[in-house]
Amino acid sequence: MEISSPRGSSIIWFFRDKGFDDKCIKEMFSKCKRLETVQRERASENWAYLKSIGIEERKIPSCLGTLGTRPSEVAATITKFPHMLSHSVEEKLCPLLAFFESLGVPEKQLGKMFLLNPRLISYSIETKLGQIVEFLASLGLNEEGMIGKVLAKSPYIMGYSVDKRLRPTSEFLKSLGLTELDKQRVAVNFPEVLCRDVEKILRPNLAYLKRSGFGDWRIVASVSGYPPILIKSIKNSLEPRIRFLVEIMGRQLDEVAVYPDFFRHALKKRIELRQKLLNQGKIDCSLSEMLDCNQKKFLLKFGLMEGLV
């Protein structure tokens, strides 16, 4: 379709007025034929709705321009926000807003959720979002607003299949020895862990930890204390930290089982730097004493400030 075609001319000028160039407009039309029949009035109404839920007007074009879709998803999701412009506020957008608000997601937070995961508009409340909510409730997240907190923190979780991804991951965590309360903490604080593939990521990380000398109790303590240990890169994160811990710091693996947040800290900027300062001062301390504070408190705690001034 030529961008100068009289068909859909009203909506074309709507997009131009909002800052889209012709190349972007043509791409959206090629992916969403329905846009040709959308009236400027409906598009304006939906645009205003996006602003009302907290999406800044200047950010809407950049979101639309960065939304890629796989060929198999084009018919259902198009480029998400252009698809949104073809829906009725009353029939699609308001029910979606009401659904999230009922879960405890503030209206303004909903705008941020759309920015992080624009595909939300393509999800059915009954067949998609409802299943995610039921799954999270099955983990014991029954406190008012808790499920909304999880969805707002990680909107991407709503794009995963409960049966093919979320539930298998939950069962895997259970098989390691994590309690129901542990899994609830994973969902609330590190929902991205639930989204990872068991066979491709979690199981290989578990195998590496076992090869490195982590026994069952160490694995349970480490995973429950810092769940992302199961999704961190072995080569770029776990391996260099464990090597530094054992070979340079001269510490035992038991220490990271007691303080699994060790894997959260930057190796170069925090762990190595502080270890060097402790060595210079011939100071012994636990990992938590070493790392669980900002740089100023660390220096004051061990009397190292004077030497750096």
C-alpha cells in the first residue's frame, strides 16, 4: 500500500501528526490491515487513554517503532499498540485496566507495564491472563495486591505459558527442596526466575553448582537465598566468582551458602576491590560484613577511610 493512498488517509494523517515518519506508518499498515479502516476519532480516543494510564505522549511513537513481531504472531498481535488503536476503549482497554486494578496494580503503573510489555493488549483476560493469576495464586500469593505487585514488577511473565514454562519451573524448584514459602519469595522478588527454561538454563546451572562442590544443603540454601543463581551465566558470572572465592579469597563454599547474595555483587567493582583493601589491612571478616554495605560504610567499618583520603 502506498502511503499516499486515499484509503485510510484519516489515520495516516493522525500518525503523521503524532510524529511518525512515512516509513514507520507504512510498516504498521503492512502488519495491521485493520488500521486502514480505523477512524481518526477512535485512534485519538485510544491515544488519550494511553496518556491517561501514565504513558507519556512523547514515548508512544518510540514504543510503536520498536515493537517487532514474528510472522506467526502478526495476525494476533500486529505491532501491539497499532492494534490497540483499532480496539474500542470500552470493549477492550477499560476491561483490561479494570482487570489489573482488581489485582492491585495502580492505574499509573499500568502505563509502565505496557511500555515494558506492549503485547499485553493482545492477551485475553479469560484464556491467558486469568491462567497466570490462577498459577500465582496456587503458589500461595493470597495477600491482597501481591499478585498485582508481581505482574507490575515483571510484565513479561504474562507472556509465558503456565503449563509449558511457569509450572515446570515451579516444580523444579520444589524438587531442589525449596518450600512453598521459598517459592512465594521467588515469585515476588525474582519472578524472572520462573520465566526461564528448566532444561536449557536452570538444570545446567544446577549441574555446574554440583560439579563445583555444592552439596544438597548448600544448593537449597543458595537458591532459596538468592534464586537468580540458577539463571546467571555460568561462564560470565558463576564460574569467575566461585574461582575468586576459593582460589584468591581462600574461602569455603559454605560461606556463600550462608551468604548467597555474594553472587549479586559485581566481581570487579566490589568483590575484588574490597578483597584487595582487606588484604592490605590484614583484616578477616565474613562475606556479609565485607559486602552487605555501601563503600563508605565498608571503609569506616574497617578503618580504611584514612588511608584513602
